[in-house]
Amino acid sequence: MKFIVSITTLLVAASVANAQVVVIDPTAIAHNQANHVVDLAKYVQMVNNQLKQINTMTQELQQVTAYVKAFGDPSKLLNIVGANQLIGSLQQTGVGQTLTQLQRSANGLQALQYNGNRLYQSLGQTFTTPSGAQVPRLEDLYRKYGAIQDDSRNFQSVTTDVLARRANLRNQIASTTTQLQAATTDAETQKLTGVLVGYNAELATVDHEIDNAAGQVLTQDAENRADKERDDQARREERQAQTEESFRRYGEVFQLETTPPIFPGGR
């Protein structure tokens, strides 16, 4: 009996020796579980951070959307009411001529024929002397009068042109102001305000064209007056020289006798 038990024990021992032994380490299991918990906590923290970033980006996007809605996108406002009309007005040079141009184009013959819309009587190219002779007028002497007549016509043309442009500018200002009142975004408001400022500046500039044309008339008139005074001064100088020369010649012809007269008889 003991022999059988011994053999059985040997067989069991051999069988255990040949089989793979499974060892359970509670410490390792606990350590692995702890690491897993740590990794899980880090993952949760990462997810929370991503959620916070998503929330922040969502808020920023909402803010940008609200800003664009309130202030508008300037790049999309390509056709502002009145902008093209303002550019066209700024590119107009007006009809006025410079004083130099008017002086160079002055014509004496036209000055003789000028009647100021029938306010004045035109002059002929010739005049008749008391003896009946026909004498042609010197046209160059009348060019200075033609210059101021041209200045006057230039002033009238500029005034007519400016009044028409002013009326158009005022209409554009009114239209732009209406659009400004109806503006829904800050971007639109800013651009319309810029156009409105441009219109007002152009209106002031156009008004100065009339002042400039009026100044040319006054300048030419002053030059004509100065020229008349110069001619008068030249004539006075010439008359003075002629008078002095006449007295000198008279003195040479009619010299006074300075020797005493000789009377008959020695007296």
C-alpha cells in the first residue's frame, strides 16, 4: 500500500514539474491598476482641456460673427452710394481759363465789336475825321480791353458751370445722407461718411472756382488801370520834354540884345 502511495506521489510530482506554473502577484496587479487609473485621469484631463478649447473657439467664433453682424465686412462693401459720382466730380477740371490764356487770346477786333449783350455800342474798325477821311483803328491798342471782356465772359461761363455742378453735388449729398441714416453696419457708416466728407470738400472747391474767375476780372481791370496811368505818365513826360525843348529853341531864336544901343551924335 505504501508502495502504491509513493508511486502516485512521484507521478503527481513529475506531472507538476512538466506543466507551466501560473504565478499570481497581487503587488504587480495593484501597481498596474494604479497606472491605469493615472492614465485614465490624464485622458480625462486631456478631454476636458479639448472641451475647454472647443468652447473658447466657439465663443470667439460667436464674437466674430456678432462683430461682423454689427460692424460689417468692409471688403464686401464694394459699391458705396455716391462714391462713383464723387470720383467723376473730382475728375472734372471746370471750364475756366487762366489769366495768361485769356491775355494771350485777347483780340482787338473783337473788343471793338463787343456790345455786352447790347448794353454798349460797338465800335467800327475805322473812324471819320472832320475832313471826311476814313482812318483805320489800331486793333492792338484795344487788346487790353478785349482781355477784360474775355475775363468777364470767362467769369460768366464759370459761374454757369459751377452752379450746375453745385446743384448736382447738393443732390448727391442729400442722397448720401439718406443712405447714411439707413446704414446698418459700422463699416457702411464709415464709408458713407468718407464719401460725404469728400462731397463737402468738393463743394467748397467748386465754389472757389467762381472766386478765382472773379479775381481774374479784378486783376485784369487793375492791370488796365495801371496801363492807363502809365500811358498818362508817359504823355506828361513827353509834353514836359517838348515844352522844355520849345523854350530852349525859342531862346535860341530870339536872343535878347545885351549891348547898349548907339544913338546918333554920340549919345
